[in-house]
Amino acid sequence: MISKSIRVLITAVGGDLGQAVVKSLRLSEIGIEIFGCDSNPGGVGGAFVDSCQTTPLAENSGQYVTAIESICRENDIHAVIPCSEPEIDVLSQIGPPLRLPSGAVIVCQPQEWIGRFGDKLRCMEALENVVPIAPFADGQDSEAVRLLVGRAGFPLVIKGRASWGSRSLRVAHDENELRFFLTEISAPVVQAYLDDAGGEFSVGLFACDEFCTVVNYKRELGPVGCTWLAETSEDAAVLDYASRVAAATGLRGSANLQVRKTSQGVRMLEINPRFSSLVAARAICGFRDAEWSLLAALKMKLPVPPPSYQHIRFRRYFHELVDFGDGFNAIENWNPRSKYANQ
């Protein structure tokens, strides 16, 4: 039973997702104390939380879990939110239930759900009879790839089955490029190229026993592969598609759906079984999936979401932190003026 504020540990707090989750929880109206950790001792994570500790890389899973458990015990942490792919992979395998020996709950999708819907090939196989899916093939099945080329032609998109984001994405315009990319990418999946005639969208999904809700952003990607410009969208076709995906996957908690509205209709790019780097922008418009996921994991009552989400435009920008010898900190004079400080 939590009698005072909720004490949360955000991992990978030096990265964009960790920082976005921190910002989203700062908007909460309930008492949340935010602690941080990161594998980079010289990183900027400490600038975003009051307390930040260094952990081993999650690839050293035994040492990593021991370090996380130690931080939780020392700080009476109630919940851990992993914010990097390797950490989610390690911590999602604990349990069931998703809980450390200290009692701290782990706020992420369980490994079974990640393994099915975070795997691009398995995800498309699971959903192809539920929603329209672009033609696809297992990149390790040469006959399936040959048939896909005959059916869809070029260009074709090749990406790793377990990759997140656009880092391993390649576009093949002919047979030579296709052969090369199939050897370059580990466990590839091949998909027909999706035009973006109606735009690209990032859709937040959240489901619990009491409600299921989605929020949609039309977006443009930036120079580092994440959303750079976005605006909330009420596109009915995209929202309907997303709601059908959420129901079909048996989602509980939060996930992120990437789609394009092509000349043939809405088609899925992928499901990210984690919070989106847009989590803070979604929270400011009322879709507070990080907070809802935290409360659900702690078996606490969730507030009913608003009937509609506030329309906003969002854009990222470059900023700097400076270390004068006492850790990285923001320079107040460099910060943008704040009009909605108490939003």
C-alpha cells in the first residue's frame, strides 16, 4: 500500500525516450518522485532528475538486474520504467508477475506480447486477417521473397524483425540492392513499399479493463529518425484502424502504432511495444499513457480519460547542456520562454 508519493525509477534517462517519460510524469497531478539511472556515467541524465545512478549495460543481464534491484531497495522504489530496448528486453522477462524481488513493479509489456507484436513478421502474420496489411515476406525464405517481388515489384522495404525505429530500414529498388540488404540485415522481413499519399501517423494505444483509448499524431521524421514535427489528427480511418489493432492484440497497457495512409488506405508500418518518444507531447494533450501504465501496474485506480484530446502541434528542437565540473545542467538564459509553465 502506497501511503505517500509514488517513487519511480526511469532507466536510460540520458536518452530521448527516458527524458520524454520524465517530462510526461512531471505533468501528473498525483505525487510522483522521479529517480533516474543510465549506463553512461558521463551522460546528461542527471540534468533531468534529482537523483541519477550509473548501471551496467543491460547486455550484462545478471549485473544489470542486480544493480537495478539495489537502486530500488536503497530508494524504496515502487516502480521501474525501462526506457531502452535492451533494458526492456531484460526486465520484461522477469516473472510473471513483472516485479523485482524488492517489490518494485516493472512497467512494460510482458515478453510474450513483445515477442509476438514487437517481431515485425509475427505481428503482420497475426494481424493480416484483422486489418489491411501491405504484402510481406520472411526475408530468410527465398521463395517467399521471390513471390513477393512478383506480386509487389520494387521498391521493397527491408528491416530487421526485432528492430525498433528506422535504424535498420533499407529500401531496395532492384534485385541487386535486395540481395545486398538481405545479407546486411539480421533476420530481415521484406514489405511492399507504402506510399504516404495521406501522410504518416504515430498512434498511441492504451488499454485496461476499464477502457481502451487511442490518440493520433500526423508526423514528419527528423534527422535522427524520431518524430520531428507532429500534429494531433482526428482522421477517422486511422483511428478506426488503430482501435481494431488494439483489440486484436489483446493489448493491456501502452503501445505505439506507426501507420501510413496510402493511396490504397491505411496500412501498418509496425507496432512498437513500448512508450513513444512522443509520450510527453501526448500527455500535454490529455493522453497520459505513462501515468496510466504506472497506476495500472501498481493496481491503483485510473482516472477516466477525457472524451477528446486537446489539439496541439509539436516540434522538437536542438538544445544544449553544460558541465562546469558539477554535472550537466541547463543554462537558464538559453531556455525558451515558457507560456504554459503550469499546464
